[in-house]
Amino acid sequence: MNDEIIKALHATKERLAQDAQLDIKRLIESVQREEAISAAQGRIVLQPPSENRERSVFQQIRFAQH
């Protein structure tokens, strides 16, 4: 991957963490709020796969139950 893309991803991750004051629950709530706003604006918000499918390690981490 392009180093500029990686740097932008890290900067975004850091900004989101700081906005949530490094609190994972606040971060999750913020993401859920943004998803709701996007859905209300007609954007497609992807949902995690159904639980009856075998999930990859990435999916197990991304969609962990909090």
C-alpha cells in the first residue's frame, strides 16, 4: 500500500481516538451515530455478517461483541 494512504489512515485513527478521549465505548457510540446519520442521508451502511456464517479472523476482530 501507498505510504501516504497508511499515514492518512493512522492520522484518522488517532483523531477518532482523541475525539473519543481514548474511551472505546465513546468511540463505538460515535461510529454508531455516524452510521445512523449516513443511513438517514440515504447512504448504504454495511452490517456485520450473520452469525451463522464462518467468519474470518478479521471479521472476528472487526465485529467483536462489546
